Amino acid sequence: MTAVPSTPDVTRDVAPVLPVLSVVVPVYNEEDVLPLFAQRLRPVLDALGEPYEVVCVDDGSRDASPVILQRERRTWPQLRVVRLRANAGHQAAISAGLARARGAWVATLDADLQDPPEVLPDMLGAARAERVDVVYGVRNDRSTDSAFKRLTARMYYRVMRRLLGGHVPDDAGDFRLMSRATVDAVNALPEHNRVLRLVVPALGFPDAKVGYRREERAAGKTKYPLSRMIRLSVDSLTGFSVAPLRLATWFGLGGALVTGLFLAGAVVAYLSGHVIPGWTSIAVVVAGVGAVQLLCLGMLGEYVGRLYTQMQGRPAYYVAHDSLDAAPGGPEPAPAGRAGTPTLAR
Ligand code: UDP
Ligand code: MG
């Protein structure tokens, strides 16, 4: 019996066209804004005239976002959806997208249209013209943000720049373009609770900036309540600086000095026959010292917590599904430990 020659699988013989640009978009409960988002992003990317992919990372949305993304995919082949099993947070969602993006350039962009997609071609142009690896989108107009957000943002960038040195670009959020080399370097970091807006400048790749006007959220509500803003600030501080640990030492020294002065005063008063009356001063000192001790303990706890999560080595996110793996022609040969398996990134 002669063997029937198997039909050659042409889809596998043709080398996949790798995108020049990947756009990573974290998406969490964005059903209101996603159709608008696709409507605005697609023409901009189609007009580039270069192969691209949009990697929407669905960060465990519980609304209709996954359904809308699947619907968009039917008419937009460049749209790829990576679904995370559970909500992992903005930074982890971007990290998941960076780990899976295939482009020679990778941009990160929020889904709520606060970062205008029309700026992307300018970023790519700037990266190529100035031969740099990173182009930051810098908000040169934040008038659409609330006064509270503007104030806290200004404080955040000021403190970070002071602690980390001059290389934190002001008002650069997570709207940026990175070269493949930069993305590989970010992906290789073993760090948990990554704050990308600090991690990327710290890598020291040559950079440029493109200014843009931060627009109002096109629809839906912010997913960054105060508690998440505080979390981001604490992660930024403890992830990049041990200054708060030293603060405890300075508080301790200051406390010792004040105690010494009190003691000297008490001795002088005793010798001169005046007994110090009242308990108020004692109560204040006790309460003050207690508060400082708790504060220092809390700060220490933050670092111990970081060490603990790092040691556990649990992934920062779990990928449930990547539409690319289900695409005709099969998945890309997955880099070891990536496809469907957790990645140690956040
Ligand atoms: N986001 C996410 N996971 C979260 C919270 C937010 O992927 O747990 C996404 C969200 O869908 C949006 C982006 O991160 O695309 C920025 O969030 P948001 O616009 O709510 O933050 P803000 O601009 O208000 O700081
Ligand atoms: Mg937003």
C-alpha cells in the first residue's frame, strides 16, 4: 500500500509576518469605552502602512468587555486578546501584554482614550528620527484631571525624582513607546510589583519625549480609586528606595536627642527644687513615641512584605487565554515558560 502524501501545511511554512508595532492596552471593565476606543485606534494604525497588532489584555473584567473584544476581533484581524484569569492590576496587566507583544516597537496605551491614539505615529516617528529606544508621552496639559489628582501627581513625581535622581520624566504616565531591546530588558526583570513608569527610565535607554494633551476619560469610570493610588505610591517608594528605612534611624536619633533634653531639664528642675507637675507632657511624649514606632514598624513591614512576595515567587498574573494561540496556523512557537503558564512579571 502506498502512503498518501500528506498535504503540506502552507500556513506553517510561511513565516509569520511579525508586527512592526504592538500596542498593549490594559482593559478592566471598560465596556462603555471599548467600541469608541476601537473606532479611534484602528484608523490611526491602519494609516501607518506597517504590520501591527493590538494586544488587549483583559484584566479579569466582569462586565461585557470580553464580549465586545471578541466582537471587534471578527472584523479587526490585528486585534489580539489576552485574557487574565483574575484582576491583577493595571501594572501587571501591562506587564502581561509586554511579555506577549511581538512587535519591533511596543507602545502601551490606556483603553479610556485619555491617551490619544493619534500621538502614536508621532512617537514612532520620533523614535526613528532621534534614534532612541524609548519615547515618553508627556502630559503637557492636565486640565482635565481633578485638582486633587494634579496635586497628588505633582507630589508623586517630585518625591520620586528626589529619591531616584533626575531620570524620572515628569508627568509621564504609562503612555510610551519602547524598542524591542527595552521590552526584552523589562521582561527579564524578576521584580514583583513593578512600577513601569519608574522601571523603564531606570533601565537607562536613550529616550525622547512627545507632549500631548491628557483628555477626559471618554466613557466609564476611573479604576484608580484613592486606595490604588496610595498602593502605587507605596510600591514606587519601596520598590526603588530604601530611604524610608533610614527614616526610622533618623526618627530614633531625633527621639533620643529630645529625650536627653527632657532628662536634663528634669534633673535641673529637681536640683533647683521644682518638681515637674502634670502628666500632659508625659502623655504627649508616650503617644508621640508610640506613633513614630508604629510608623517605622509599618514601613519595615512594607519591605518585609515585598521580600516575602518575591520569595514566594508566585506570578503576578495568570494568562487564561491568548487569541493568538487559537488563530489559524497555530500559535507562535512559545518561548519557554510563557504560553498559558504564569510569568514572573508584574
Ligand atoms: N486597568 C486595568 N486593571 C486594573 C485597573 C485599571 O487593566 O485593575 C486599566 C483600565 O482599564 C485603563 C487603564 O488601566 O485602561 C488605566 O486605568 P484608569 O483609566 O481607570 O486610571 P486613571 O486614568 O483614572 O488613573
Ligand atoms: Mg484613565
